[in-house]
Amino acid sequence: MIVENKLIGSRTSQSLFENATWNRIIEFLSQENTFMKNRLSEVIDQIHDRDDLALAEHYQNQFIIKDDLFDHMLHNLNEESEKWSNPTFISTEENIHLLQKTHDHLRDQMEFIEKDVAMIRKDYNIYLSKILLAFNAHSIK
């Protein structure tokens, strides 16, 4: 029983540690999302090409979707942390198994989110660079 409690404690401790790490990552990604939205609003008036405006709208929509996703993930992470921190809830092997399954799913979601945001950020920065270079070329003429 003592060994079992130590294993549960270790598993709980590790899951709570990962959740805290993921919380910080989501908070950071949310701030980055805000910076990218603000940057887009700074340059949107300089965009006159219809295709470029459509792409700007696409990125704006992606940022809104990401905001919702980040809020949803923070909610899920906090909910899971509360369960891991509840000694009554984690007193049964069935609940621990369910929590571990949820935790593994959250880990997969975090991996996807990090890759997806990195790809969007890269594409967005390339897009803005192209737009601003074109704008600067027209301004110099």
C-alpha cells in the first residue's frame, strides 16, 4: 500500500508538473497571438490587393480560432489539475486510469498546438514580410 501511494504520488506530481508547463506554454502562445493580431492591425491599411486582403482576413480568423482554442485548453488543463489534486478522486485505480488517458490526450493536443502555431507564425511572418516589402517598393517609386 505504501509503494502504491508513492506511485500515485509520483504520477500525480508528474502530471501536475506537466499541466503547469502546458499552462505556461498556452499563456505564452496566447500573448504571441495577441502580438500577431496587433501587428496585423498596424499594417492592414497598407494592404490594397484583394488576394492579400483575403489572406489578412484568413490570418485574423486563425488568430480568433486560436484564442478560443487556448481558452479551451486552459480550462481543460485546470480541470485536470483539480482532479489530480483531489485525493478522493484519485483514490480509485479506475479514476487514475481515466485521468491518465485524459492526460495523454492533452499531451497529444499540446504537441499539435505547438506545431500548428509554429507553422502559422512562420507563414504569417513570411506573408507580412512580402506585403511590407511590396509596399515599401511602391512607396520608393
